[in-house]
Amino acid sequence: MITLDVATGARGLATLLGRAVGLDEQACARIQEVGDGALDVFVTTPFDVIASRRITGTVSRNNATVGARDLLEALQSGAREIGPARDASWPGALPPASGFVAREQVPVGVARRLADEGRNLARQFSGPAGPPKSLLDGTVLTADADSADPVEIPMRMIFACTALGLIPGFEAPAEIPRHMRVATCGRWTRLDAPFGSVYRNTGLGLLF
């Protein structure tokens, strides 16, 4: 049985987990130690990307995988035990813990427009299968466009941010950042939104 003691960030993590379970009842969560008491909690999504939120606390085993619903229920009840290990259910590797290079900061107006497009997709394709692959794969943003290696951001990354509630709405408090940041490391692309991050691997496999 995996145990987790959360010092800070439980509320935000519970929000992310609730959204992830709403998208996929079988979603998994994986907990990675990143130093100085910080933990990155990654969750799987149906969009060929993974998302994460950072908390502080201690976990009984680094890189342990549990059911996202088990972890959510433990957070809601205040329990330390967060469920049995489900390491074999995690679909691949995690993104590198370091080495990401910042490529561009996306202004608030662009972030909101892309978020609106994601919401429109959600309303238009509200069935169990979600938006078609062709729409999810469409590039909606090119970061660092003038460089020799521009970064193409597909709708699936924006859609995941929207579906998981990572982008703040107009009603969010003024102190919440109003931008997203794009970073890359090898085949990994990371999109940092105010309430969490989304990662995509452009290699042959989903997460490898």
C-alpha cells in the first residue's frame, strides 16, 4: 500500500484528479520526487498527453503509480494510504525531471482564445469518444516560430489543459498568471499553464 503525506497543494491536486477521473475512470497517477520536499503528480489522459501538478509532501516510494480515483478519494478523506501500487498500468516513461529549455511565453489573449477553441470542441464532440484524432492533431500554435526548430503545439495539448481546468477563466483572482509557457527537452514538449502542466512526446510511442 502506497502512502502519501501532503504538506501543501492538496486542493489543487484534488481538482486535477477529479477532472482526470471524469475523463477516464481508469486514469493513473504517478508520483515523482523532485527535491526539497516537492513532488510532481502526473496523471494520464485520453488525449495522448500526460498532465502534472506540483505539491509538497512525502511519498512512501518514489515513482509509485496508483489509481487516480484511489488518490482522489484519499485526499478527500484525509487518508495517508492512497491505494495499492499499479506501476504496470503506467503507459511509459515520465518526462525528464530537468533539462527543459524555455521556448516562448504565450500571452493571455492567445491562451484564452485557444482555451475557447478547446471548449467549443468539447461542446461539439461531447460523446464518449471525444474529438476526432484529426482535430486533436491539428497545430493551433507554433512557438519560437523564427528559430531553426519551431515548436508545434497541437489542439490535443490545449484541449487537455481546458478539460483538466489548467487555464484560468476571466473570474480567476488577479494574482493568477495570465500566460502559458512552452518548453522542450528532446522529443518532449511541455506546456505550463497557471494550474498545471501538460506534456507530449513526439516520438513513436505515446510516452516513450
